Amino acid sequence: MGVSVHIEDTGERYDCVPGESLLKAMLRLGRRGIPSGCHGGGCGVCKVEITRGAVTTGVMSRAHVSADEEARGCLLACKAYPLSDVSLRVLGRMHKNVCRPAAKG
């Protein structure tokens, strides 16, 4: 059974099957919304911020995603595998590549 992925920037929704990355599922279905680059976690083009839901990740370049950013839910969609329904905001090439600072309090 798959999970639902929602791209807040475009309103796009698509399903992702277990073991499939957020980016790969989007491309498999011919959808758009997350920029696509090297697909290996090294270029940073597909950087997103997870705003709702849970994911597990593979190895990503620290040149594009710091440990602090990753802890706040900013990661590369090519190396993010959803564990639940997910909503995300695109940070990659189409937008300023900035993860929101952690909330104080």
C-alpha cells in the first residue's frame, strides 16, 4: 500500500509505493513539481522541506543539506523515502534554496 505525497507549491498530489523515493515516484507518474537532477543525492536540485509526515533518508551531500537542515526536515527528494503521507515545500532550483530556521521556544 502506498502513501500520498502533496507538493504544497503546486497542489500536485501523487502516490509513492514502499521503498520508492519521493522524486522517483513523481517521475514514474509523469508528474512535475520537484526539480530533477542527478538522482544520486549529490547535486541539491531536488531539495525539499517536509512540512508534514515522516520519511527515512539515504546518503545526501552535506554540501547541499547540513545535518541541522536534515534534522528540521530539509532534504533531497531523490534520497527521501516516505513512511507516512507527506506534504512538502520545494526548496530546490525553482526556489530560494533556504530551509526555515528552527522554531524558538
